[in-house]
Amino acid sequence: MAALCGGIVVVAVVVQGIATRRVADARLSEWTEDQAIPVVSVIKPDMRGKPTTIELPGRLEAYSQAQIFARVSGYIKEWKVDIGTPVKAGQLLAEIDAPDLDQQIMQAEADVTSAQANATLSKANLERGQSLIASGTVSKQDLDQRAADAANKQGLLKSAQANRDRLRVLEKYKRIVAPFDGLVTARATDVGALINAGSSGGPALFVVSDTNKLRAYVNVPQNVAPRIKVGTQARLTVPEYPKRTFAATVEASAQAVDAASGTTRMLLVVDNANKELMTGAFANVSLELAGPDKAINVPSTALIFDQSGLRVATVGSDDRIVLKTITISRDMGREIEIGSGIAPDDRVVVNPPDGIASGDPVHIAGAAANGVPEAAAAKRALAKPPG
């Protein structure tokens, strides 16, 4: 009897051990499968329209700039101003000694005197003939010849006078003066230098620049140009003032795309009343582009790019992955404005794991999973495997 009871106990112990082991194996399998499901962070897309800042290189130039060349040939007699000198409109910059022009003026004066004498004589002959025509002393033909000669001499006189007046006007250009108030930014001549009239004989003698305002030219990419309107405010930085910014305003646009660069040239105006900025200097131009009132924005880390194209991983109502193909409207660096592909109420995976595919189950960080609060789920995930 005792042996029978002992056998029953042994059998019961064996059966209980087998059952316990099976339960432990089942729990271990469930724990292993649960650990294999990734935990992901999700967000709802940001629906606020956001401005974009674009940085472009630019070049500063004087608002008004005149390259001054000689109008007459000769030699520099003296110059009055050097580079960096402020000048007023009409102020003398230099004087030219033009002996050839002086001789031409003297010759022109003599030509006028001679033409005047000839014209006076021809007029007197005409008047004498007109007084004798009634008596028949002078023929009609002779009178006509005298009239033609008088008209010809009068024309020669006017031509000589016009040539003299032209040379006298040129004589005024022996004095080189500033065309407007500004700053002398270049001088390329010296006393005794031979000067040729016109702009083909070498560099400009002087360059006068109005630096109270400066122009900043930038080349804007074609896809951005329509969003930059005249009057748009901008900020400029220059290497010589690394911690300062200068306000600028878009004043004009070329309204055309350069075929070589694919950009549109735009003009900005910068106030430079304090004379802190220099013409010809490099500047970095920062333009803020207005965004739409509403947009779908997601972090750039949410993008998946593989052989299937550009996609975003979302989590469905059954806590399974749904991959959606998207298009990008704007790349703002850390955030991407989505053109199409996802809805405002989608749950977007912030950092999708490698190899994730549609239909994969996931646990959502910070949310309940299978009815278990996330805190408890985290404890379960960190717990040692049963066994």
C-alpha cells in the first residue's frame, strides 16, 4: 500500500514538472516574440506653415557710380583729389593741358573772321546789284549769282561759327569735375600723363561713387524667385563685421532666368549713411521666404529612401506599420514639408528601424500596448526572461 502511494506521488511530481516546464516554455516563447517587436516613437504631423530662410552670396556696389574719362586729348596739368576723398557735384578733380585744342580754337576763330568778311562782301555785292537792277546795268542772271554767292558765304559763316562753338564746348572739358556728390574710389592718372579722348584709351581717370546707399546683387534660384517680391526685407552680413547684420530691401528683379546658371538676378538696397560698408565687397544675403498658412511637416529623420522610392512609415490602428509613398514640397533641413502622401491624422514613425516593412507589428513608445500601460510594458520588456 505504501509503495502504491509512493508511486502515485512520484507520477504526480513528474506530471507537475512536465506541465510547469511547458508553461515556462510557452512564457519564454511569448516573451521572446514580444521582445522581437520593435518599440517606435510616433508623432502627428505639424500642420503649421513655416517660413524658410535662404542664404545667398551677393556683391555690394555703389548705388550710383561714374567712370570719368577725358573728353579732350592732352596732358594732365594737375589733379586735385585722391582716392577716398569726398567730393561735391561740380567740384574740380583735375585739369588737362590741351595745346592741340587751343590751336584748333585759334584757327576756328580765324575761320569765323574770314567767313564773316566774305559774307559781308557778298551781301554788299547783292545789295548793290539790287539797286542797279532797275536801271538795267545789272542783268537778272548776275543778280541771281550774287544772291547765291551771298547765301553760300552766309552758310560758310554759320559752319565756321558752329565749329568754333563746338571747340569752345570741348574746351570746358579741360576741367574734369565730379558729376554728383560722392566718394572718389579710384584714380588712374598722374601729372604729365598723356590723355586720349574717349573711353578706349585706357582706364577711367577717376571713379566717383555714391556710397550713401549701396546695391547688393544676388542670383536667386529659379524655384525660389517667384516667392521673393519687391519690398521683401533681407539681412546682410559681411566678413569685416562678423557679429553684425545690416537691413536690406529687395528693390528690383530681372524677371528673367539666366540659362547658364538657372537663377534670377535681384537687386537689394542697403542704407550706408554711416559709410561702414564698402563697394565691391562680398556679402552674405539672408532672405526669409513666407510659407503657406497650413502645411504637413514631418522630421527629416522620418524619411525612408530605398529601391521603392521616398516613403514614410506610419502606424495603423492595429499597431502595424503602413509605408506610404510621399512627395516633398520643401526641404527645411530638420523638417520636411510634405507635398502629398500622408494625412494630418497619420501617426508618423520618427526614426523607423532598418528593414521595417508594411504589416510589421510595433509597440508605440509612451502609449498603451495591448491594454498594458507603457510603464508596465517597459518593466516587462526589461524583465528577465521567465524560466
